[in-house]
Amino acid sequence: MAKSQMRSYVILSLALLAAPFLVAADATAAVTPAAAQQLKTILTPVGAERAGNKDKTIPPWTGGFTKPAPGYREGDPRPDPFANEKPLFSITAANVSAYADKLPEGAKQLFRKYPDFRMDIYPTHRSAAAPDWVYDNIFRNATRAHAASEGIAYGVEGAAGGIPFPIPGNGFEAMWNHLLAFWGPSREAHLKTYVAAADGTIDMTSSYKEIADFPYYYPGASPDSYDGYYFKTLHINDGPPASVGEGYLDWQPIDTQRYKFAAWRLLPGEHRVRKGPSISYDTPDPDAQGFESLDEYYIFFGGLDHYDFKLAGKKEMYVPYNNNRFYSRETHEIMGPKHANPDVLRYELHRVWVVDGTLAPGQHDIVPRRRLYLDEDTWLALYSDSWDDDGHLWKFAEATTYLMPEVPALIIGSQFVYDFDLGGYVYGFAFNDEPTQYKITSPHPATMFTPESMAARAVR
């Protein structure tokens, strides 16, 4: 629609919702001040429903978890606040049909392929929270954020410091909320990637230190205060031996037409920095042995313009949630030969936005159709189903969530990407074996995220 068109509002009535709420129908303009007031009444500050569900199996949101556990010290592995809870029930291959309407297609495929696959369902805790300054920014974004002049598929203007569209009117706005969800302003972590091949062989394919900043979330950020790149990350490899000293640097733009993607790689044997593939689109992940593309990072990452994203509504689903216990387990406890160990995963019933992505006219991608499931309390995608050109379910990805009450934030920690054609899977962003897990830091100097800085740090 043209930018001058007015944005209308409709009541979206879904059987699974506790109450109807207003959503915007046009992609190009912010919501009205009257609509934004819902973020202080029937909606949470991020746009989720405050109320629980009618069955009382989803509780109301009461502010989330904002206090660290007694004795917690910065840098320690964050404890599981629900360590003493037992599963309410388990979904197995024998009873999955009774719960099929609350499962993604990929999970149902795992039940069909592997009789030992299981999902343990625990009590639901709406633990997600963010700092008050993020909530303040989201409220401002609601009435000022809008599509970039090139279109919502390419970028967002008028937003900073919080998701841009807490009352989304279409799938693109929901997906921008996922890309711009709150993780903290800056972080450091030591991460690994593992691949489980079809024959059950498990290999560590990469080990690296990550330094990452979200200038979009820097203290005091405004729509005009950062340089057009909402996320910057620097990776320095320290394993396996053949890749020690490799470096990778990536910048993600808020407007892909105006600022473009930017990425660089350093291969020590070449002694120079080259332009590299950005974390976007269907470029194969070099560390995933063909099981994953770069746009499958964090379930979906990078440019939106290859797809037409549509909101399919909101529904209740069993999703990975409050998975801190998971990160206390060693890798050999987490990875099974065919799928993740069901004993270490926790699932809860939550409401999610369902977003369908189909290939846009004139575009090409190895995945022509995707379905993503966005957690209403964070906007982070927790699942994705992917279909091939023949309409067959090809891939399934699921995220695990990591609760950081001291920030406060609930983020994507690690993820699994299953390839049903190849018969194996990737376990990515693994930090479960690390003594210091996912450290939230102050913003790094801008010079950290330059090719010269990467070259200096990546020398053997």
C-alpha cells in the first residue's frame, strides 16, 4: 500500500485467545495513540495478552522474572528456577495424535520417524521480561515506527531500543519484531557447533568466541543514533584444529536497500581479509556440513525480502521454554544419534504468532515455504517448519530459551536444525560446556567490529 494510506484496525477473534484485541491492517504506518494505550491495559508492554487462557493452563503475565537467584554471580551459569518441577505429562509416539493441534509439523515428523522421541510438558511460566527502558521505547515505537521508504520487506524506520511493532498488522511486522527482539545491548560467549550425521556420528565442526553488539539497543539509542546496522558480530575460531585462527565479521542492516549487508572472512593461510557471505538468505553455513543455511541462525535471520510473510493468527502450542536446566548438561547428554535427548528438554504451553512465508515473485531460495512460530512474550521464533519445491516437509528447527533474570531477558540460547532428507541434525550455538555462559556486557568500542580488528585478533 502507498505510504499515504491510512492504517485501519480490526478485531482479530481467535478461538484460543482469552479476549479480542486490536491489530493494525496496513504495513506502512504506526498505530494510533489510542491503540498504543492497549500496551498499558489488556496487552503487555511487548504486545502479548496480559490475561491467561480460559483453561488456566496459561497464566496471566505478571511482570516476568526480574530477580537473579540468591548467590548468583555474574558469569556463573544461570540456575534453573524450576529445577524441582516434574512434568505434567509426556507426549509420545503413542499419544501424539491427541496433541497434534498444538505441535509444529516438524515435531510431528520426529514422532513419526523416531519411536523414542518424546516431549515432556511442564507447568507454564511466563518468565519473559525486559528492562523498563525497553518497555518505554516499545511504547514510543508503537506510534512512530513504520516501513522504510523501499517497503516493509526491506527495512524499518522510526524505531530503536525495543521491538518496532508491538501491535503488528502483517507478517513482515511480526518478523521484524523477531529480528529486533531484546537480547541485551552487548554480549560475549564461547560457542560450538555440532553435527550429527545420518549414521549417528557426532562431530564438533566449530568452536569460537563471539563478541556481539546490538547498537539498536545501546543505552539512549534513538532512531537516528546508530549507523544503520542493528547488529554486529565478530567470531574468532579456536577449533577444530584446522580452523583455528579463522575470523568472521558480520553487520546486519536495518534497511537492506539503503545500507546493504556487510561481512568479512579471514582465513589465516591467506593472510588477508576477504568479503564474506552475510548471515542471510540461503547461503550454506560452512560449519554445518550441508544441514543448515545462514538464514536459519536463530531460527530465522537476515533479509526478509525473499518471502511474502503473512500472519496466520495466534494459537496455543507446546514450545521449548525456560530451558536453563538444559545448559547445565554436557554435550554428550544432550545429543542423541538421531535427535536431541528428550530427558534434557522442557516444553510448556504458550501462545505463539504463526507466520507463513512463501517465496516472493521473482525471488529464489532453496526453501520456497516456511512457517515460523513466534513467542508472544518475546517475539522470538521458537520453531520453524520448511518445505521443499515438491511440498514435502524438509527441515525443522527448534530453539531453546535461556532465562537471564538479572538483565532481565529471555533469549534464544542454542538451537537444533533437523534435515529429514539427509537424516541428521545440527546443534548450534552450544555453550552448555562453558564455565562462563553468555555474558552480557557494556557496548564494545566501534573499532571492535572492523576488518582490521578481526585480523589483529585472529592471527594464530
